[in-house]
Amino acid sequence: MSQEHKTSHQGHNLIEVKLEASKLDIGMHVKKLDRPWLETPFMFQGFRVSTEKELQQLRSLCEYVIIEVEEHYWFSYQKHHLSKRQESERKPIKPILKPITQALPEAKTLYDKADIEIHQILDLVKKTEDIDIEPIKDTVNGFVKSVVTNPNALLWLTRIKARDEYTAEHCLRVAILAIAFGRHLGLPDEELKLLGLCGMLHDVGKMVIPDEILNKPGRLTAEEYEIMKTHSEEGYKLLMEQSGLDPVVISVAHHHHERLDGMGYPSQLAPEHISLYTRIVTIVDAYDAISSARCYKKASTPAEALKILYDNRDSQFDGDLLQHFILMVGIIPTGSIVEMTNGEVGVVLSNNPDYKLKPKILLVRDEYKRPQSEKIVNLANNPSSEDGNPYEISKALTNGSYDVDILDYKKPKEYPHLSQFDWL
């Protein structure tokens, strides 16, 4: 709900909200339709819905409408309806159905297709041309199926990052992380689809920001930062023009930089007005941004990113949700590059929910940092290295350390002993 859409009325802020016609209620003031007024039986351009007949006519004629509503009432309405969604029966977390050797190729195909689609959509936005949301919805549905089958496959792919493709790939990664997080929280599939769409489109407004600011290789000036901050308002405006979008998706694009302490932007929302979906996307958005290399900064390790988020719990991020997120990704997330206490270097394949500091690791460098015959160790089984000492992680490394690039491991290799280690 952009500042430009606010007006004052008897001490209250009125805002324009895009709403699916099926969600209209009697008493709401309809200001605009998704079709010309002359094509409808209504005499006036703008009226308050007062009868069941009017309500049914609007629902049958329109896919969505623009309503004018007091801001305070709207946030209360959202909170009520979102709480009903959140309190819906959560399904138990589904078991992993496929080993990663089977799930990863399928996930990679999905990821590559989504990568093309998000680039196309962002390019169209930059050219101010019409966009089609349906392919993105189909892709998100595929992501949900993949995450439900084996979340590690797509989470693995989120560790593959190209600095010059940040915005598009960041949108993909936020979508995947949000879906995986929702799965961890036990949300039903329909909620996972909604979360994925929120993540995919949360930064669409950045395409309106001038390239010299968006990709500036140094610190932004105060004036440039104010321009950058408008991307949430711009995203809101862009998505308001799209038909068939759940209002939650539009709201997340608008408010994913709000904070629980009321110091966020653009609306400085109070915490009770920040939805579950916005809180989830805010966490995964910040996590991916901090752990990604940009033209103006090096990437932090996933562990460093989690520490930054944790240090800002309850002020910027929802503390309870953040604890669940840390449990999901693990202290050392899938795809991390680590050095062992004996000097060997490896890539984290997956985390054990019961032993967060004991993941499965693919060892790829020996103690002298030379390439070695790759082998998988499961730290939960307390294995020992050749010197007889137990394998333990010494520290996390950034991608590219000792010439180990996660991109080289996006496709599982044919390890004769793979099934023995149950690479999940």
C-alpha cells in the first residue's frame, strides 16, 4: 500500500488495495474494476457493496477489484485472514522420498528453466512491457514438488551463485529457501506455493532502479540509498497491475524490508501488521544477500550470515522463526565448503537434523590442499581420518577457497560407494 495511494479522511489513512473479487465482503468500498464500468450493470463508478446481489455480480464479472479502505482496518483484516491460514492444520514434515542422486538432476532441470523465466520477466519489467505470471506459478509448483521430495537438492543449487546475475538468481534462491523453510515449519503445499511466489517476485521492483545504482561497485550515497529503497514501492505498483496474484504476494513485495522494531521501510509497520509470509521472506532474503558476493562486497560464509541474523533477532527478524530457520539450514548449511581439523577440505552434502554439527561431507582436497580421490564421510558416525583422529570441522570457508567451487559439484558423480553412504 504505497504512500502515493494514501489519502486522509477524518483523521484516518485511506489506502487502495488490490483484492481478488472472490474475497470481497459486503461493506467494502469498490473504487476500480479490472474492466470498464460501462461493461457492468453498476450505475456509479465507485460504490460500497451493500447487498448480496452486488457482491455476486462483482464476483462473477471481475477477477480482481481495487478497494479503498482505512489502513488500520485493512491490516486487521489481513491479520485475521492470515491467522486463519497459519492456524490451518499443519501437516507433519514429509520424509525424504528420493536420494539426492535421483532428486538433483530433476531439480537442476527445474532450476535452469526457472532461471530463464525469471530473467525474461525481469527484462520485460525493465522494458515496461506486460508480463505473464503463469509460467512462474508453474515453476513454483515444480519447486514445491521437488522440495517435498528432497529439499537438499534445490538447497544445494542455492549455493551456486554468479555475481553478475545477482538479482534474478537471488529471486530464485529466496523462492527455494522460502519453500524449504515452509516445509520445515509444516505448512501445507498450497502455502508453500504461495511462499515460493512471494520469494520469486519480492524484488521485482529493483528492475525500475537505475543500473548505475543497482550495480554500483561501491557504497551508495545517502541519496542513492533512498532511491534504492523505492524498489519495494515500485514492486508493489508493478504487481498491483497483474491479474490473478494473491494479495499476500503483493504485500510481501511491498513490505519485505519492514522490521519488528518499526524502523523498516517503506511504511514503518508495527510488528502485528507484518504477516508470517513477510517475516519468512525477510529472513531468507537477508540470509541469501549476506552470503552472496556482490560487485561491492565479498560473500560472508553461511555461518557468518546466520550470526548476523541472530544478532538482529527480535529487532529486525522474528526471533522464533529465525531459530527454526537455523535448525533447517544447519549451522553449516548444505553446499558449504569446510576445512577439517586435519587440513582436508570438503563440501557439505547434507545435514543431520539430530546432529547439526555433524553433516555428511564430500572430501575433495587432502591436508596439503591438493586434489584427492573424493570420498564421503558422515560425521554423525564419528569416522576417523587416516591419522586415527576423529574427523571434525575446523572452520567454514567461502566458495572458491583452495580452488573448490560449488559449481563443479552441481551434478552428482557416479560414486561406486554412494549408496553405502546414503547421500541425502
